[in-house]
Amino acid sequence: MISEKKRDTLVEIDHLKKYFDVAAGTVHAVDDITMKIDRGETMGIVGESGCGKSTLGRNIIHLQNPTSGNIIFEGKDVTRPDAKELKRLRGEMQIIFQDPYSSLNPRMTVEETIMEPLILTNRVPKEKMDAETKRIMDLVGIARRVRQSYPHELDGGRRQRVGIGRALALDPKFIVCDEPVSALDVSIQAQILNLLMDLQDEQGLTYMFITHDMSVVRHISNNISVMYLGQLVETNETKKLFNYPLHPYTESLLSAIPTIDLDHQHERIKMKGEITSPIDPKPGCRFAARCPYVKEECHQPQKLEEILPRHFVSCCRVRELRKEQIGRAMREFEIERGKNHAKAREGVDNGQ
Amino acid sequence: MKNTKELKTTEYDKKENRFKTIVKRLFNNKLAIVAAVVILAIIVIAILAPYITPYKYDLMDIASKNQGPSLKHFFGTDDLGRDIFSRIMYGGRYSLTIAIIAVLAAILVGIVIGSVSGFFGGMIDNIFMRIMDVFQAIPDLILTIAISAALGSGFDKTVMALAISRIPNFSRILRANVLTVRTQEYVEAAEAIGCSKFRRITKYVLPNAWTPLIVAGTMQIASVMLSLAALSYIGLGIQQPLPEWGSMLSAARGYIRDYPYQLIFPGCAIALCVLCLNLLGDGLRDALDPKLKD
Amino acid sequence: MDGNEFLEVKDLVVEYTSGGRVIHAVNGISFSLEKGKNLALVGETGAGKTTVAKSILRILPDPQGVIKNGSITFENQNLLKLNGSEMRKVRGKKISMVFQDPMTALNPVKTVGYQITEVIRKHDLIAKKDAIEQAKKMLEMVGIPGERYYEYPHQFSGGMKQRVVIAMALANKPDLLLADEPTTALDVTIQAQVLEMMSNLKETLGTSIILITHDLGIVAKECDIVAVVYAGEIVEYGDKESVFRNPAHPYTKGLFGAIPDLHSNARRLANIEGLPPDPSEPLTGCCFHPRCKYATDKCAANKPELMEITPGHLCRCFQSAN
């Protein structure tokens, strides 16, 4: 049996949990998340407010400490690094923030902001810092004229470029992009998205792209993980997720997105009621309170199952509700695998 | 064609000099400017006092004692025949100087306490703030008197007493701002690129948290002047023959019915300074107000 | 634009003065709306769309915002010529507005029910009891149980707050509703709920809606007529089908290209270079020419008028006539 293409996993998250204690109880912000992100890919994390996606991003970057679970980077467990290891990791894993208006120090110029990471580490020797700063500013498209400006003198798009430049200054392998274009106007959004994609191609970066905007995530991601109230409900390749969403929440989410295509206006799939509280939640699927297909077994703790290769869903009823889609997907997968076998055999025949 | 190179744009981001904007705004406030000029004048007069006063401040002329305002003595003389006008001019050296030094010292200590307390939170914050609570539970003046009485009178001891009594105020103000700024994303971003706690405090938090202290400081100078006057009035603080305005008030209090001018002039000097400092403080606060940042 | 319109805005010019600078927010906007139809004012931040809405209701900040020119005719009355008390009769009764941020639109110390009742009683002399009944009915209409009349805003989520705001706006069954980015601050699933509710209400109450938004997806679902606003001017205007299928103005084309849509497969987004112009500096020529791929010298020197491309579809561009 020919195995699949070998995965080059850069970041692996294993049963990650982050709980906060508040006056009213314990907030289960991130509850048992497991995923793998391969080198060079973009993993989109989507969900609505309160789903925990931002918290997840910050925990991976070590801006917060997870309550339990593991983070594995390049095969090494980096969940609780010591000071030296943390310093090294800062050079490998970086973050771009959502709000270009509050993620830059108002008292530092563009140049100072980008040079700061260089000063803090010793990636380049002192004599070369100036030149390196200029190179990064060119890379992200910051006009020469504004390099001595302060953040409040720049517009949102430019500020976000500075944020991107700062993240790149340490030459990281992995960048968490926390809603990097949500605060920008549509035309500026497109500029920044294009920039991020170009940089990924040029620098071989791996992204975790967090957003609530389904259209954006579809555009930029290879794989998507859907989160709801701290739980991971579905993970799949982007195209496949959009073509046949399996989890009821994913299905509702996709149907709610307005599209500009006049010929494909669709009816939204209704969810009942409002979002439930993340404080001391009851066991079982958190979406059960609003799910149109809820049954008794939904209140049992759910497991993340690999329905198809690399396609994970956390829903006890998925096999019965989506028989047809799963069947179709299975067949597609078989055909794909057949093609891969044939290609591999060709390779063997040609003496490779 | 990659759009990552320099943009062909129609931007209008003029290089706006932030400092100039603030100064411009300040200049639009006529009252604040007048107040600033008056303060400046008082300071200049105080500095030049030895050269420009008609008489030396401690020159006694018993024959001319207790005379009302006249052409020879603009503000009259006190009960030892000293020229009040000259003493008022000299007085700025003590009243204003002590007040400014005390406030500066209090701000410095307040910054350290406030930033450490606000940034680290937890037990450290608790301890510091409870100590501050104790100090602030006692009315300002009584506290100042108590510390001053404990330390004794004289220039530096008085400065210390006044400074200590103001530290809780400044540390609270700074701590409040630090608490707000600390949660800003750019401080998180600094941590993400490997910034040490110390550098985060000094380069990211403090520069964005300290501006309210400018205004608070200006206002406190006025308050400290009043406290100093009170201290001298009751026999602590600065004593005769030094012409501190408060002690001048004290010396003349027995004569309030017979020679009221001996109280009016030092009283007005204090009042004028306090008024101008408050107006200047208001003007600075308006000029620095970020809401006006369009 | 025939005689059926019940709202007509003509040559509206609005300026703001701020710290000595004059900001030309609206530079000659004209459009009309038929009763029962929905109009979308589409554009990015600073284009002037909110200013237009605020001008219709005459709630521009005073003294900074000034309507320098133009007329706004609503049900045969020029709103700009009404005095204070006459205008107050219009606001909340004939024309209502819903703002973007539901968090700050409600008074936190009054119950939501009271706030709806207040709006009703301001315009109608009815007994308090009856007003409360009506308010409860409005809450039910927007999908909130009537008993929640007595609750306070902080007890509601963002989506529900926005529904309360909409209930307030529609309590007096206005003829026109101005909705300024009503769902931008909400999650996409809640957004869908709220928009659907607004649609239904439009059917039930016969209210016309002017929807201000930057989201073309919402426009596709909800609106009949589209006006694309840029730098204080309407650069393209027409019914939804015409504008969406044949966008004529380079800016409109740019906007469509810049949106990563669910049904397109382009890898790179066709974006618009540059930034919107500074509203405090008057521009010569076409307002979009500095960013336009197709700009010629003529575009830099002369200002194009709104020209009809096909019946009902207008565009402000010299190139589009071809």
C-alpha cells in the first residue's frame, strides 16, 4: 500500500486547553484543540466572537500560558519553554495583530518599530541593522517618505504594513495572523492580503490565519479549522470545506455569508436562539443548544473524528446526517489516490 | 506586478510635528498664555531679585516700621521696617522654588511606584497601594504638618515633607494610566518580539502613560505653595527673616486690623501664583488632549 | 428619475470645519428614491455616505457641519427649509435612523421597553398603557419576547441590542429608515438574522430603507438600487442588476475585484492602488483619477458629469461612455 505524501508538520497542537477564572466561574476559552499545520501552508481558523480563536493564537505564540495540552514546533515540545528557549522561539514564531491603531507604540517611528526586534535579538550585527531595517521596509512596501513618521500620521493600511514588517524582522518561520485585515477598508484589505500571500511565496512562511470573514479565509487558506465556543468542530481542506461542510455549525456559518454573485443568492440555514455562555459549560457539544439537528446523544462529550483523511469533524450525528456527502467525498478520495498511485508507479518505472 | 513596492499614491500624510501641534493649541488659549507669562515674570523677578529690589530683604529700618504703601515703599513696611515690596519679590525664590522641587521629587518617586505597581500588579501592587491608602486617608495638610513637624523646619526638610505628602497622588495617577496602557496591544506586541519587562515599562508603557502628570504636576505646584504657606504660617516650613510669603502672612497676622496691607500683599502674591498655575494647567491639559487629534 | 419619488436629494453639498480646515464631505450628491424601494449607499470610510444620511435627518454636528447647498425633498416638503419643531416631528416618526454601534446607541440606565415607549409617546398622544402595549408588540416583531420589555441593555447581546434599536426606529412606522452600517459590528450569523428581520419588516410595514454599507454582499441580497459613493460624489448609480453585472466606473470595478468572493477563484485580488483623497484638499478633474488605471489627461483636467450608459444606469466617467 503506497502511503500518502509525507507530511512536513511545522506546528502541532495537541489537546490544548486554556481556561480563565472569572468571578462568575471558569471560562473555557480554548477547550481541547488538536491540529497540525504543515510547513508553507496557511491554516485558517474561523469562528465568531467568543469562539476562542484569538486566545488560541496567543497561546501558541507564548503570550499566554496554556492550562494544559502541548504545542510542538518542528518536532520539539515547546509548551513551557525556559527563558533561553523562549528567546529562540520568538525568532521562529511571530504574530501580526488585528488593530493597526493599537498595535504600534505611538511614541516610536516606523523605523524604530521595525528596528526594535533587531535590537532585541542579535540576528544581525549592529553595523548591518540600518541596512536590514531598510530591506524589510522595502519588502513590505513602506514608502521611504514615511519612515520617520509616527503611527498616528499613517492610515490603517500603512500601519498594518509596519506591523507585518515588525513580525518579519526576526525572520520567523511561522506567523499567527490575528484578523490582520478586519479593521481595514475593502480596497486596502486586498492590498494587504496580496502582500501576505506574496511574502509567503517569497519567504516560505507558514501562517495561522485567524478571521471571522469566510470569504477572506477561503481566499488565503489551504486548510480551515472551524471553532465554536472554544471547541474545534471541523477541519478540512478549504475547497472541500466549502463544497461539503459536514458539521451543522459550518453549514450554518457558510449559509449566512452574503455573496455578491447575483446568480448564487442562497437561503440561510437558521440556527435557533443565541450563543450560549463559555463559563462552566455543560459537557457535550456546545452547539447543541442551537443546532437544528440536536438529539439526546449530543449532550455527551464529543470526539474529534477523522471522517476522511485529513478531514476531522466533531459531531456524533455526522455519519447519519451527511451520508451522501461523505459517500461522494470517499469516492473522490479513491479516485485521487488511484491517480497518485499511478503517478508513483510511473516514477518507479522510470527508475526514480 | 507585485504591489509590494512603493505605492503610487495621493496620500496626504503631511509630516505633522506633534510637538508643534501641541504648542500651537496652547497658544490658542489666551488665558493660559497670559498665565504662563505671569509665572515666567515672577520667576525672572525672583532670580534677578538681588539686583533689582530697591532694598535688601532683611534691611531693617525701625524708624520706618509699619508704614503703609507709599512712593518710598511701594507695598509699605513690616513691623521691623523691612520693605515689603522687596520681600515679595524675593519671596518667589522660596515659595515657587520649594514648590517646584517638591513636586518634581514627588513625581519622580510617584513614577517609580506607580509604574512598578501598575505593571506588575498582584502582591506588589497591593502592598504599595495600601501604603498609599494610609497616607491618603489623612487630610493633606495635616499629613504635611505631621511630617514637617517630625523632620523639623528649614529648606530641605520642608521640601522633603511636601514631597512625601504628594507622592501618593502622583503614584495613583500614574498607576491608573499604566493599568490602561499595559493592556494595549503594542505592549503585547513588544513582548512577542522578545522585549524584557524593564524595557517594556520604560520604552512602551511609561512614555505613553506619563503625560497626565504634566498637568497634575502643574496643579500640584499651586497646591504645594498653599501648603507651604500654611506650614510657615504655623511656625514650621520657612521662618523669618527669610521672606517666604506664607511666613510673611504669619508674622503679620496680629496686625490684621491695624496694618492689613501687610497681609494683603503676600496673600495676593500666593493667590496670583496659584491662579496662574491652575490656568496654565488647564491650558496644558486641553492642548495635550488626544481627542483633538483628528 | 420620475415623479414617483418620495425622497429626492438634489445637489447636496456638505462641509465640516475642523480646527480651521474645511472638509468637503459631500460634493454635489443627487439621487431619488421611490416608495417601497431600498437604496444602498456603498463606499468606503470617509466617502461621505453617513454625512448624507445625517443631512437628511439634519443631525449634523453643530456648528462644525454645514449644508452649503442643495435640497432634500421628502413627501413634497423641502426638509432643509423646515424649522426646529417641524423637523422634530419628522425625526423618529417619518424618517428614522439606525446607527452602527448597538453598544452605545442605547441608554444604559433605562429599560429597553422604556426607550421604545419614549419614542412612541414623543410623537403620539396616547395613554402610557397603550404605548407599553405597542412597544411590546414591536419587540415581538423584532424577535424578542415581550416580557423582556423590563430588562436593561446590558442584559442583551450585541445582536439583540441592535434589534432593540431597530424596534425603536420602526416603532412609529416611519416611511423611511436610514440604516448606517447596521450589522457591521455583528457576527456574520447574527448579521444574517438581523438583515432578514429588516427585510421582513420592510414587507410588513412598507418602509423604504436607505442602507449605508461597504459590504457589497449585503447589497446583493437586500437592495434594489445601488449608489456608489467616492470622495463625496456618486460615481455610479443604477439598479442592482445593472451595477453588479456591468460595473462601469473604474472604482466600482476595483471594489468588485478587491472582494474575495465565495464564487470566484482568482488567486490574487485585483486591488485598487493608493488611498482615498484628502477631503480637505479640493481636487481638480475626476475625483478618482489619481488612482485610476485608465486615467487620461482629460480626466485630470475636467470633472465628468453623471452620464447615462443604459436607461437607469449612470456613471461619472469619461471612459464609460464607450
